[in-house]
Amino acid sequence: MTETGNYTLHREFLLLAFSRYENLQLVIFISVLWMYLFTLCANLVIIVLVCLVPQLHTPMYFFLCNLSVQDILCVTAILPKLLDLTITRDNRISYTGCIIQMSLLLFCITVEFLLLTTMAYDRYVAICVPMHYSQIMKRNVCVSLAAVSWYSGVSTSVMYYWLVSCLKFCNDHQINNFFCEIKAILDISCSNVNHIKVIIIVLGVFFGLITFFLILISYVNIISSVLKINSSSGKLKVFSSCCSHITVVVIFFGTLFGLYLKPDSELNSQEKNKLLSLLYVVVTPLLNPLVYSLRNKEISNAIKKIIISRILR
């Protein structure tokens, strides 16, 4: 580290992670490793299936494929470092590595906000205006919606990278989390961070609350349409196709709202914040392929077809 005026410029940070639970380090390592490998494998299966099986070349599975790519990026940005510091007990992370990790996570969060909203819109069109579905959800429209999601993620992450890289850090360089979370970084900076906190709130409202309300409006219309269906089996089929998406939305949005939109005074403790962070960093990417894709009949049939075709060769 180097001295500049009254500031100590640290070229590395210390991630405290779950150091309080000294006796559980092996259990944490095995659990995180299992979740990481399962998330990677499950999402890779979805990507491969959507690319190889023509029956899955539909808007819904196109967006699912994008979501799986985003999930892989999210866990890969965070979990390998957590595994390393858990097993080696070396909790150092370089200044540049920390800022990059933070930026990648914010990139993934932004992309997921918009992809989940797009997927809700896709379900709305499919259920509420099915006769016009093919005209509305054209290939170029789907590609454009996905491109907007990824471009917004890149723009947001680059902006935060620039803002945080301009900050100075004094004596405290310990981040009480298992990754470089932006609020934890701001807490240890000795620069004025009020402008960044305002930006977090503004973007949180735009990407969080507005997208949440758009999803809510979509499902209000879906439920209204479903209630008009006379067949109980028809209602059940429609609800079952939407409940997985709703599950992911509730966990993802609920966790982020709890962490980023509540005043600091209402947050009970850093340890509880870590558990909340686990929900959107680890659990959501783990659940996406389970509740949203792998239990889908079309995905299951596609897996069976590929397995049978391989056996018959």
C-alpha cells in the first residue's frame, strides 16, 4: 500500500466471508462446491438443449437460455473466490479484482431484472393474446429484447466500475462479506460516497421497482384471463406454467429489495446480510434450472430424445 496525503491507498482488500464459523469451513466449502458445480451443469444442460433441439427454438426457451448464461456468469464471478479463501484461509483479493467482481455481479443483477421482466411479458402475450403471439414475439423482437438486457447490464457495470475505482480507502480495508458487495465497499471508503448511494437508489427504483411492477401488471392480466377459462384443467395448466417464474421473481426481487432499498438502520446485522446475499448470488441461479426449466415437460422430453438418440447410434 502507498501513502497519498492523508489517505492510505490499499491495493488489496480482505474478505471476511464466514470466518466467524471456523469449525464449519469444510462444510461451507463442500456445500458451496456442490452448489457451484450443480448450477454450472444444470444451466449448461439447458443451454445445450435449447441450441440442439428444434422444438425448443421458441421465445420462451430463448429467454431461458439467456437466463442460464447469466446465471453461469453470476456464480462464476463469486463462488470460485469463495471456495479459494475457504480452503486456503487466504482472504485477500486485489483492488482491481474486487472492483471487477463487484461490476460483474451488478451486471448480472441488471440483466436478470430485465430478463425476468421480458419473460413475464412473453407469458402475458402467450396467455392473454395467443392469436397474435407469433406476430408480436418475432425473432427480431426477441433478439432485441435480450440485447437491451445485456447492453443495460454492461452500461450499469461500467458506470459502477468507474465510480468505485475513483474512491479512496483509508485504514479499514476489511469487507465483511463473502464477495465484493458494493454497499460493503462504500462503507469502508473514506471518500464522499453520497452520490453513489443516490445512484444505487435511483437505479434500484428503475431496474427493481419498475420492472417488478411491470411483472406484477403482466400477472394481474394473466390471472384475469385465466379466471375466464371455464375448464379447471385449463386453469391448472396455465397456472403451472407461470408458478415457476413467480417463485424466482419473489426470491430474487424480495432479497434485493431487502438488501438495497431498506435504510441501513433497519438491517439487523452483517451476518444476516450475508445470508440474504446468498439467496440472490447462489440460491437463485441454483433454483432457476430446477423450478423453471428442468421440471418442464418439454425440457424433460428433449433430454430423453437426446439420450435415446445417443444410445441408438
